[in-house]
Amino acid sequence: MDNELFMNTEFPPPPEMATHFEPPPSSSSAMMLNWALMDPNPPQDSSFIWEKSTEQQQQQSIFDSALSSLVSSPTPSNSNFSGGGGDGFLIRELIGKLGNIGNNNNNSGEIYGTPMSRSASCYATPMSSPPPPTNTNSQMMMNRTTPLTEFSADPGFAERASRFSCFGSRSFNGRTNTNLPINNGNNIVNNSGKLTRVSSTPALKALVSPEVAPGGEFPRKRKSVPKGKSKENPISTASPSPSFSKTAEKKEEWGGKGSKSSEEKGGKRRREDEDEEEGEGEGNNNTKPPEPPKDYIHVRARRGQATDSHSLAERVRREKIGERMKLLQDLVPGCNKVTGKALMLDEIINYVQSLQRQVEFLSMKLSSVNDTRLDFNVDALVSKDVMIPSSNNRLHEEGLQSKSSSRHHQQQQLNMYNSNNAQLLPNISSNNMMLQSPMNSLEASTLARSFTHLPTLTQFTDSISQYQMFSEEDLQSIVGMGVALNPNNESQHMKIEL
Amino acid sequence: MASADKLINTDVPEKDVFALHFLRSLSNLRTQNPLNSPDKSIDRVRKIKKAAYVSMARAAGGNSRLWSRALLRRAAKDDNKSVRFSRRKRKISSKRRRSNQRAPVVEEAAERLRNLVPGGGGMETSKLMEETAHYIKCLSMQVKVMQCLVDGLSQK
């Protein structure tokens, strides 16, 4: 009731100050009186100024006289209320004095503060009441702040109340200082390990809301946050946003920087969030937007982006796809010029199709060739298993070979071929080398030899593109050798064929 | 021809491995069909093509890749062979259908890609692209081997 009075008081002077202290004296007094008149409920706590005012309209004249006295002797008791100018000071002085009459301790500049002078319960109540009067604030504030406001309110307000002997200049500063560490603690507790939870924000907002009222302390911030939230009442826009920015920045100061600001900015998963995003984004103008870490557990929303879990997951997925697209771009030739996912994907699809068609074409060609040419000896091919492409494997595999007699030869040949491989011999000479050795060897070794060619060939083609021809010639030689039935005769044939 | 990508591994064995597998499969073909081409040429071509794919799948890592696994499975099914595969976790493909928010442009291209790449039907788009990258590498390797072989044989 009384609280409502106070709550109501904050509405009329919205843009200038969130507090009722700052409107021009005459209007403020009139408004105060009006509010007092509007209040239907009889005041319960006699300590309140407004109670007295509501009781009697007769006091109106008293107020006027008091105001005039104040005007005549302005005392800058509170330099913090600079936003509204001297008038604000006057009004605050007035109220302070009036409050002092009944109220010893609690002339806090806050609207909320005054009712809570008496007890902790008093502290609690105004905190719970802010949501209703500040219904212009987003609903989320209400939902979120109510459980936490009481939690954070009590110590904060207690401390605040303790500081207020009058409208002290330190009040607001002190209040913020006390509140924010509390917030810190709350936030830390709430947010330990929950990067994506928004639990910090309710606490933040809880502290924001009471601080909104005396927001005149931070006129600069208010100016910096004119954007506000379209959904919200201008009053509330003025109020939360500066406090957002203020508290956000303050939090940064304390070194909770990395986690807190990012949490404020990003940690949200399920919130009605555009407004919050804006506020947070505004508040964090000075901070760098954190890079969202990409793992399956913790994903932080980026600045200025929607934060529901689906869109977060979507974004992660999009980025994954983009990453892989880049990978594919390197693979597919001619994809560098193409930009845009769709075109690139088309390119990739075309490329895959062309590769598959090439395989088909080559297999056709191979089938036609196969009849005439490719007459590999089964034994030879089997022994080829021994020669796994890398030279190391080859040597290793040789141990597995069944033919023990050929092993020696193979090893010799392998060594020779390895040396051959190492050398950059011209095609002919290497061919000659390869051909000469079979002449001296037995059939098995010859056959084995022919298959050492193959891996050799492929190695050559791998490493040295210019030796492509070399590989083909070797293939010819191999084929020639493979075709031959009689190795001894073949040796001569081989030479001839070459 | 190994690619160095720390996050996504698309390493592909050397050409030799491909050549080895392919030639082996060709020889198997030959042994299966000792008489030179009783078949029609088309069948032969098909066989060779299949041999090429199967050998490529084997060379590329057998069961370690989704596409190779699917390819081998498909080939085995054609031959009515029983296929032994190790158990692997089934990714919930329903995840794909649920989300209508996925960019339609990307998704329709991904659909086409799925038709091309073996085993693409059960994959998420991001996984699909990984597999596509590996598949492209292996395909190009196989093409090179075959080209080499054809050239070598045809020149004689």
C-alpha cells in the first residue's frame, strides 16, 4: 500500500529520472500530494511521509511551505542527484526532512528504501512489489526477479538503510557497491558451471530494479542507452538499461569480467531474449564479445543473436557445415572462385559425378584392354601381396612369402629396386635394370620381379609426376613379362619387346 | 596424399594401396573367368567397375568409413554374400527430419549428394560432407590408378 504509493511515484517522472525526487518541485509536490490522495488505503506505518500526507490534505500547505523553505536555502546534500539538477536536490531534501520526522534511518533515496526502514520484512516487501508497479518492465523481470530479489534485497537494503542518515551522497554509491558484490556472489553461485544458464541475469535484474529508482546517479549511462526496448515502457527502458550497462561494467571491473560479462551476454538459453539481448549488448559495449566455444556441452550465444537452444544448436551446426565446405573447397578444383554454399555444393556434386563417370569409363576401357593385354599370372599377383607399397612393408611382407627360394632373389631385387627408386634414373636405364635382372633369375623370381615393378611404379607416379611415362613403360614391360609363359624365353623376349 | 586437417581426418592411403587392391581384384576377376570373355562386354564392364569400387573401398579403410562400409555392404548384397560388420552406433537419423529450420538450399544439395555418395542416406549433413571429402579423395586416387593401368596396357 504504502509501497505502492512509492511505487507509483516512480512513474510520473519517467524519462528524467526514475525517482520521484527529481521532477520539478511544484509538480513533484503536487504529484506527491496527488499520489497521496490517490492512495485509498490508510497508511499503516506512521513513519512514512506519505502516510502523513495521505492522512490530511491540510498538510498540503505545509508541504508548500516546506518546499519554499527548501528552495530558499538549497543544500546540496546529494550531489549524486545531479541528473535532475538542483530541483532534484531540493525535492530530495524536502522528502528527506519530511522523512526524518518520522523516520530515523531510512531516508534512502530509493523509493523502495523508505518503506523498509523498520524491519527486514519491510525490506522484503518493497522488493517484491517492484514487479507489480514496474509492470511496464518486461515480464521476465517479474518472473525472474521475484525469487531472487528478496534474496538479494535483504542484505543490500540492510546495508543501504544503514548508510542513510539523510539523503547522503554516499548512499547511491554505497548502495551500488554493496549490491554489486552481493550480486557477484549470487552470480557466482548461480553460474558456477552453468555457462548457458541465465541465472545471473535474474540476480542482475534484481539488483537492477532497486537501483533503477535512484538511477539518477548514472545519468551518463542513461544517455548512453537510449535505445531501450521496444516492448517496454520508456520508464523501464531508462531504468534497466543504464543499470544493465552500469552493473555490467561494474562487474567487469571486479574481474568477473570473463565469466560474468560473457554470461550476461551470452549465457542465455531459454529467455524471452531479444530485450535482454539488447540490454546486454548495450551494456557490454565495452567488452569484447566472447567467442562461443564449440563443444557439445557448452555453447555460448553470440552477441546480438537469439539464444534459445534450438537456434544455438542450429548455429553450431551451420558453422560445422561451413567448416566442412571449406575443406571440400580445397579438394574440388575450381571451387575457389565460386562463393556461396549452394553454388559450391553444386560444384561438388558435379565433381563427384564426374569422378564416378570417369571410373566407369576407365573400367570400360580396362575391360576392352583386359582381354588382350592384362594376363597377369595368378602366382605373380599373389606374390604381389608380399609387396605392399611402402618399401618397409615390402621387406616385412617378404617374410610371409611361401616361396622360400625366391625370397633371396626378391630381397636382392628389392634392394636393387629400392636403390633404383632412390635414384632418378632415366626411363630407359631403369627399365634396362629391371629387365636385366630377370634374365639371370628363375621364373619365380622373374615373376616376383615383375610385381615389384608395380609398387615401384606407383611410388614413382606418386612422387614424381614427370615419371608418369616411366610408369607406363614399366607397365608395358611388366605386362610383357607377365604374359610370357616361359621365363627363360621371356627374358629374351623381354629385351626384344622393349 | 594425406591431408592434414586436425579436426576432420580425411587421410587417404597412398596410391600404391589402391593399385594393389585393384590389381588383386582384377586378377580375381580373371581367375573367376578363365575363358576370355564369355560374358558380354557390358557384364565385364560392370564387373570391373564393381571390382574397382570394392577395391577402392577396401583400400580406403574398409569399415572405418561410412561410405566404404555402405559400398561394401551394397556390393556384398549384390553378390548375395553375407556381410560381417562390426557393430557401430546408429545415429538417429530422425534428428534430421525433425528440424525444418535447416537451410533448405543446403539441404536440397545435401540430398543430391546423399544419392551420390554411398551410405549417405543415414548421415547428417555435416557428417555427409566429411564423408564426401574422403570419398572424393579416394575416388580421385582410384581414377589415377586406373588411368595409369589403362595407359600402360593400351600403349603396348
